[in-house]
Amino acid sequence: MRVVPTIAVAIVMLVAATGCSLFDKSVDVLYIGDSIMVQTAPFAELALVTEPGVDSAKTRVEAVSGTGLLTPGLKDWMSEADELVNTYKPKIVVVLFIGNYTDEDLWIDDAGQPVPNDYGPTFFAEWGAEAEAFSAELAAKGARVDWVLPPPLAGDEGIRRSEAMRAAYEELQGRVPSIGLIDGKAAVAGPDGEWTWRREGVNGGEVTVRLGDSVHLTDDGGRLMAREIARTVGPQLISIRAQAA
């Protein structure tokens, strides 16, 4: 006679009694994004659970370096949006994309023309439309969607690009008021919102927040970005839990 281990029987009985599933992947917060989100991800959950009143949270990070909203050859985020929300059933989705970082995977518009990564009017028209459609897919099952405004970039061209991207997200919120915005500038900028190598860290003291390429984040920069995101997401999560109670 085959004997089923006691622990296994206990687990099966517990699942049956509670109605829980061992394969339940639902989370409180789903983080989506590019390399900046990759560098923020290791600190995202800890920053969230240390927010007053949150205590615990289940999170999931889906982030791929080098991807943007207009890089379907690298990662087609739009085609995966429905699967992501169906799999993880998030209460909140945080999206962080600061741009396209490739010239080999150009977006093709409805007229069949490639859209150059020049961060000009056509680029941002396509980016804004894709961001709006992506938001709708993510929110289709009731999730709250927050977009992170990009941190400042260095130099005149960096300033132009980051400010134009911020404007695109602010215009998105104007079209879809239910979308939230989180200020990435507040996370790693200098005292006047400018790009900087160093600033005060999460534990006090001056820390380096950018890597040598001037774009990507150090661990300290990732901690600051995670804290800024948590400051917005924490109260949202508390409110959602209270409404469900």
C-alpha cells in the first residue's frame, strides 16, 4: 500500500479548507519597465512594506533593459499586458519607461513608416498613444495604474528628452485622469530638480546615485527611486485594502 506523506496530506487539506490555490500568483503591486526599473526592483518591495500602515505586500517585477513602449522587436509589452494582469491580478501597476534605447528596432506607424528615435513630435505622438492603450489594457481588470515621470538626464539634449517625456505622461493623465503619476525627478535629482551625481541617500549622508553613463542608477539611486514609488503606492494600497474590507 502506498502511503502519502503526512505533510502533503496536510497541505492538500489546508488548500481545500481555505479555498486557496497553490498556484495563485496574485500580487498587490506589479512593477513594469526598462533598465531603470531593473535597477529599482531589488529595493521595491522592502521600500513598500516599510511605508506606514502597509506592513506586508506581494509584488512582482517584469522589467527588461533596453526596452520601451516602441520597441516591439525587443519586447512587445502591449501584446503581453493582458497575460500579465490575468496572471498576477495586481491591485496596482507601476510603469517606468524613460525612452527607446535602440536604433535597430524602429517603431512602424499606421502608415507603415518607421518612426525614428529622435524624441520629436511624431515620436511622442506614437509614444503617448501606446502609453494610453497600454494603460487601458493594464486597468481592464480593475488595477490602479501609475506612471513614473522620468528622472532628469544630463546635458542639453538629456534635459530636452526627459522634459518632453514628462510632458507626454502629464498629457496622458490629462486624457485619462484615473492614471497616477510618480515623480522620478524627486527621487534622484538635485535640490532644484537638476541632474546630479550625488545627493542625500535613504539613510542620510551623501551618496552617488548615477552610474558612469550618467543615465543608469547605482544601488543607492535604486533605493531612492524605490522609496519615491513606495511613497505614492503605499497609501494607494492601504486605501484599496480598506475598501475591500
